[in-house]
Amino acid sequence: ELKALLFDVDGTLADTEKDGHRPAFNMAFAAAGLDWNWDEALYGELLAVTGGKERIKFYLEKFNTGFNKPADFDDFVKGLHASKTEFYKQLMAEGKIPLRRGVERLIHQARRENMRIAVVTTTTPANVTALLTNTLGADSESWFEVIAAGDIVPAKKPAPDIYFWAMEQMDVQPDECVAFEDSANGIKSSVAANIKTIITINGYTQDEDFSDAELVLTDMGDPGVPFKVLQGSNYG
Ligand code: XBP
Ligand code: MG
């Protein structure tokens, strides 16, 4: 019996990466006096690694090896990332990033039908709060039974840990859940946790491998703007 819908955030609830996270990283770099600039193409490559702090480290390992790391490197990255979170919250408060098509309708319908809902993401909890409050309203965070986010588990997606943690909190089994994801790292995580997964693709993820998905959709659709089914048809 289906009891719970588990929602990824970035790329699934909203297209936050290109015009949210990416510029927030660049603003933090500039504020710290760094001449790093992550353009859209580079950011697409950096998305291979989930988690903002992890992504900054990956950038320095793979794309900017000449950077002279300070002795307190971990603290340096933490500081930079905290600044990025502040810029990200500002961008959300400006209302620049809407929810993806059909997301609001789906969440309201789930609530009406007493379906349990939760957030399962690698992003920082404050970012989830900022997105939800600025799109669905001030009290919308409380609609979600669990917000599984950020550093709650050390091994971020594609590891299944964050899904296991969320299901344990909710006391539900994998076959009582459906996960909504947008990326290869996301579905690796949910499928490794044995959860059936529905994908809504986006610009950064459209060419990724979703062969393990129950369904691959362009988006959630809305009345008058139907989605297209790209793969699978089990859930009409
Ligand atoms: C997406 C991510 C995150 C964000 C950055 O997570 O990979 O790392 O890009 O967020 P999901 P932070 O799709 O699971 O929501 O900088 O706060 O880590
Ligand atoms: Mg995602």
C-alpha cells in the first residue's frame, strides 16, 4: 500500500541549480575575493558531485588544481559554503525560482488524500526552508513529516543513506513509498534504497541514465499543459 511520497528538492521541486545554487556559489566566491566563476557548462560537470561543500572540493581537485589551499582548508570551505547559503536564501526571497510545473498541484492533492509527504535531499536545510516558504507559503514546511537534508547523513546521494534515514524516521517500508527525483545521482540513491522512482527530467539531467525508473516524465503537468511520458507506463 502506498503511504508516502518522498520528494527530492533541487531539480525536482524547482529548477534551483542553474539560476539559484550556481549564482549563489559565484556570489560567495566574489565576496571572498576569489576569481572563480562557474559558468553553466562547468556547473553541469560539477553536478556530478552532490553537496555544496563537496562540490567546491571537487572543483579544486579537478578544475582548479593551481589554487593554493589555506592550512585550515575544511574551515575555509565551510565558510565559503555558509556565505553561499546566505546568497541562495536571498535569491529565494526575491522569488526568482518558481516551483516546477505541477508540483504545487501534486502536493496539495497528496495532502487532501492524506498521503504522507517528506523531503529527501542533499541540499542544506535552510535552502529547503527558503524554497518552500517562498513558494508554497510560510507554514508549508510543516506539511512535510520529515525534512531529510544536508549533512544529516555523511554519505550523500548517490548513496541510499538519506532515504534510509527518512524511512526510519517515518517508520515506513520502501514498498510503501514512491520517490520523485530528477537526476542520475538521485535515482541511484532511491533505487539503492529499493524505492520505486518517478523521474521528471530537466535541462541538466535529460541525457542521464534513468533505466531504473518506473516512469520518466518531462514534468508533472498541469490541467491544459500535459506532461509527456518518456519512459514507462505503469502508473497511468
Ligand atoms: C542537489 C545538490 C545540492 C545542491 C547544493 O541536491 O546536489 O548539493 O546543488 O546544495 P538534491 P548545498 O537534488 O538532492 O536536492 O550547497 O546546500 O549543499
Ligand atoms: Mg535533484
